[in-house]
Amino acid sequence: MKKIIAGALVVWGACVGLPGDVFSLGLSTPFGLVTVENLQPGQTYNTRELVNLPLSITNKSETAVDLRIDVVVPDSNRYPNMASAGFEPVPDAAWVSVTAPEITAPPGQTVATDVVIRVPDDDRYLGKRYQVQLMSRMVTKGPLAAGLNSTLRFTIAPRRAGPEEIAQRKKVESFKNVSFSLLPSRLDAEPMEPGGEVMLPLKLANTSDETFTFFFSSVRPEEVGLVGGSEVSAAPTEWLEAPRKGLKVGANQVKKFTVRVRVPKTADVRGGRYLSVLKVELPGLTTVLNQAVRLYLTVKPGEGK
């Protein structure tokens, strides 16, 4: 079972330098590439409160350094890995702020500022994946100014958390042994006509000693670490219609359900092989447990518009 952080942070790597040798000038930060998962519309998140991870900068030089921290919407041409990872530039830099945009780092010391994310209360952002840059620059009158470039990525939950899901989160956190699985983990559908649809049967096994309600979403394969292969393309998420309501499964029980797959009647999908991914989640307060099933689709080389 894969475990990810929900409304919290996962950190990879170290800082990326701006022009100039950042490290030789004595600046460093552990806030390099940070990903925040499953944020809710209309909510505000503070990285220090979530996982005690502010944007901290260490000045290893022998003189004090004045820093300015700017929130910047990334340019797709400068950050090609953003699109390949399934992210897009944040709609507005105002979504993200730091509590201390100007700060002085004494010699040999570390300073920190909170990073705050405010998600607008709008359903059109559900399921979106955004990236923003935090530029920590030295304030200097000379020709050389160095700094650090931190990348913050965050995803918006595919649905709003209802009362049942919110009430369940505390219960999920209180159980040390929570186990469930999607069956089968892989399903190959019969070849489909362009413009056709099919209902695929699945099972959800709750092997925990407690009743839980599980939630579904159609996601891109890379979001759950899956790849289709050289001859398989990722299907658009709208092809797979995930159950809109949560599925309640009793303790140590298995429940059947179906998902609908619709293939468009267009010429560009004919004769192709595609991978759709259904993700099931069991949200807690600070973690989300999830499983995914791979649905392989083959479209017949029929007529299309």
C-alpha cells in the first residue's frame, strides 16, 4: 500500500542555484523540490504548522546577508520538467506567500519564514496540479547577486471533502493497522469501437477491523508512479468515470462496484492502446492511503469523425 502526505509536504533533493555559484557564496536551504498533495478549495495551509517545514536559509559566510524572497509564476520554457511531471504554472502568484519576504541572515546562522498556500474557494480548481517558484535573492548594490530557487508543487483534491470524509479522517489516524486493496490490480478491457463505452467490474477489499468509506478518482498514470510502456498512451482522465460517491465497506468485507469508460469517436484514437488509472483513497488527518488499478483499453481501427 502506497502512503502519501495529504495537506502536508514531501521533500526531495536540495536547493537549485540561480546564476552564480550559490554554494560558494555560503547560502543553502533544504527547501528544494517540495510537493503538497490533496489541498482543499477555500482552505489555507502553512508549511510550518503542517510538518514543521518552513523555508529556511543558512548563511555559512562570515558576513550578514540581506535576503528578499519573491513568489514567482514559473515559465514553462525555463522549467520543462514541470509539464512532464504533470504540473502547470500556478494561476496567480498571490496564492502563495511568505510571512517574512525580507529577512537578514546573520553570519553562520539559519533564518526561516513560513510558506502559506491559500487555495481559492472555487470548484474549477479541483484536481489541478500547480507549480510555483520561491526565489530567495541576496539584496546587494554590487554587480553580483546570488540566491536560491525553491520549487513548490501542490495538487488540489479531485473533490471537496464532505462531512462524512471529514469525520472519518480522525478515525483513520487512530488505527495503526489499516489495510485495503483493489481487485484486480490490472484489468484489460475487450477491444472497443471508437465512440463506445464499457462497464468494468471491480472489487474493493477492506481487510481492516473497522468500517471505512473509500473515495475514487480518475488520475494520470504518473501521479501514482505508473507508466504505460512504449506502445501504450495515457488515456485522458475524462475517459474513466469514477464513482462520484464514497463506497462504504464493512470491516473484513469485499464490495463489488463498476466504473464506466467512454472512448471518443474521433479519428486520432482509432487503433490505439491506452492506460486509464483508477485511484481509491482513504484520507486521514495528515496522510492519505491509496491504491490504484490499471485499466488497459484497446480501440478498434473503426471509422471516426
